Amino acid sequence: MLSVEAIIKPERVNQVAAALEAVGCKGFYYFNVTGQGGQGGVEVLVGRGGRTAGRSAVPKTLVRTIIDESMKDSVVEAIIDAARSPGEGAIGDGKIFITEIQEAIRVRTGEKGIDAI
């Protein structure tokens, strides 16, 4: 089993969710996070007169799912296609992290492993 975590732009979460469902990944969750990546933040307009200020942390959404290893390529490709900005993509489109999961247990039934997800 694998954990797939994708940090994406918040405005792309509906497209990513639809893409995951389309490839058969029904179970996932997402939540809003704030952080700083390689771009180092953004300039934002503040107050009147067009003044700008640097903001080091930017809002993102973290999408996480636990999948069988056989779904890895299709899930990753679905996330990339749905999260990437039109054209060649843009800085801040996101990152995907994949880690192994040792065990999963469904609380209600006690099922373990792939049956639990």
C-alpha cells in the first residue's frame, strides 16, 4: 500500500478530486495548509495606492489517499493532469509525495491491509 500526498493550488481541488474518482480512487481527503516552497512566497497588494508586501507563506491544499501499489501510475498521472496550470504549467502548481504504508486497519470490521482501504 502507498500513501500519495499532493500539495496543490486550492482552486484546483475540485478538478483533482474528479480526476481521482475517474481513475477509481474513491477514498481520499484534503485540507487547507499554508506554507512556503521553492518560490519563496508571493507579492500581494496591501492598502491603497498599490503598495505591495511580501508574503512568505501561501495557501495550498493537501490531498491524501492510500492506494494499492497497482494504482500508483494512474493516480499520479491523474493528479498531475488535473493540478497543472494550462499550457506548460506554472510555478506553485504543487508537489506529490509517495510513501509506503505498513498497515491499514478498518476500525468497524477489523479488516486489514488492502481490504481495509
